Amino acid sequence: MSYESTMLEQLAMPTRKQVEQVLLRALLKHGGVIKEFGSGQEIVDEIADDFGLNEHQRSAFLQTVYRKENRVKKALLWHRLLFRAADCLAKEKLVSRPTQTIQLTKKKEWMLTEKGFDEALKLSNIPAARKDFLPIKSYEVQKIVKKLSESPRPENYNPFDREKKVNRVTRESAIRTRGFRQAVIEAYSCKCSVCGMIINSPDSLSWEVEAAHIVPHSSMGRDDIWNGLALCHLHHWAFDVGWFTLLDDYTINVSSQVYSLPSDFGKLGDYEFIRVLSRKSTRIHLPGKSEIHPHHNAVRWHRQNIFHK
Ligand SMILES: [Zn+2]
């Protein structure tokens, strides 16, 4: 038995398999990513707490003698065990390694893959159907987010995807849809671009805000950041049915039919979610980077085809 295995056994440390499972659940809890394991990192203590490790188990060192250099290298046994578990997850393609992830997000983190995401959901007893609405990062989805947020803005943008299969969901299209949602919601800092509403679920796993298509999915609208807007449920609905649209300078334009609505319609207490927009010309909240603002070709199409004057 190796020196490391003997130490693990003597200290009654958890098995690597147990650590792998807890790591997958922790990844889910932390939005799909966790930092490399180092001293002083919360995640290292969080997982140790999960196992109820004592001080002795947390602080045991492995000492390796380097004969050539005539020196002793010390490593925390607990960090080593975490690393070995993460390394096994990477070999099974359940996570991406920090050296791979950094190329996508510029951060040295372990990140779930789609396969790892499915496994983590199973371990956490979360129904697979919730997957599409959880803003958990996965390596495959993050690739799409990077592409959507960093592609050069086309001068003459075509907001239609003629190849789009509107009624058929494939694994590929589901990943693209999640990439679209995540790119849009992140670009707008999880806030409704109209009213600024921001709130997440009590388990912090999902956001209320939605990624709306400007040219709708049903009209073959592309899953691009230039065809997207972050909107709360109410404003998403109102935008989709044509209660309001955007002008070229991103000012909100409300349908004149709002004036013939019964006075008790569209009210939440004192808050009137459509009328309030018609009272003054309001510009939507936009991301800082103008390259990812909605494209005029998409906005104009909405104005001409969805909006009710
Ligand atoms: Zn809103």
C-alpha cells in the first residue's frame, strides 16, 4: 500500500469515490464551476464540512522527499484527495480541467460538462426537466456563450435562421438554446431591460428574468445575442404580444391601444406595468458593450410585424 493510501486509511478520510460525488453536487450548487483547490478557499472548507472532517484530517501533510534536490515537499492530504477526485471526474469527462476552462472563461476553474451536469442533477435529486432553466454553466454551453458574446457584430444582420427546426428539439438545439439564454441574461446582468427587476429563486439556482427573442423563435428568429433581450415575465409577455416595441435609439414605444384599456387592466397595486412606459420616453437598460446591443434589423422587424400601433 502506498504512503498516501496508508495515510488516508489511518486518518479515516472519505474515499475518492465519495469525494467525487460531493464535488459534483458542490459544482451544481456553485453554478457549475469551482476554483482550483488551494489554501484559504471556501470550497475546500465547504466540502470538508460536508464530510464533517476534523482539524487533524484537514491539516495532515504528505511529505515527499526529492532525493535529487535533497528537499522535502509538503502537500495537504485533503487538497491532494480533492485534486485526485476532480482529476478522475475529468478523466470520465464529467468536468473540464482548469487548463481547459481558462480558455473559455479566463478563469482557472473546474467546470461541469453536459455529462457531469446530468450526473450532478441525478445525485442531487433534481428532475432532469429542470435542466433547461437552470443557469448552471457547462463546458459545452459556455462555448456557445463565448461565441455569441464575442462574435464581431455584422453590419447587415439577418435575424432569421432558415435552417431552424422550430418544432424539433435535439440535444444540439437544447444546448444552443441554453447558450442563448445564458449569454443574454449575463449580458443584461440578470435584470429586466425594461423595468430593471432582478430576483432569483430561494435556492439561488434560477433567475426570474428571461431571454426573449426579438424576432420570435416561432418565426425562425436566431438564437443570437443581437436578437435577444432580457425581460421579466410580464414585460416578456407584453413584448411578445406587441404591447410595446423599441425605436432605433432603443426607446420604448407603447401601443396607443393602451389608452382604450379598462382602467383596472395591467395593474399590480399602484404599479401599472405598461402605462408607466407610455408616460415618458424611456430607453431600455443596455449592456455596456455596444457590440452586443440588439441589432436594428431585428428591432425593426419587431416594430413592423409584432407591434400594434
Ligand atoms: Zn420588467
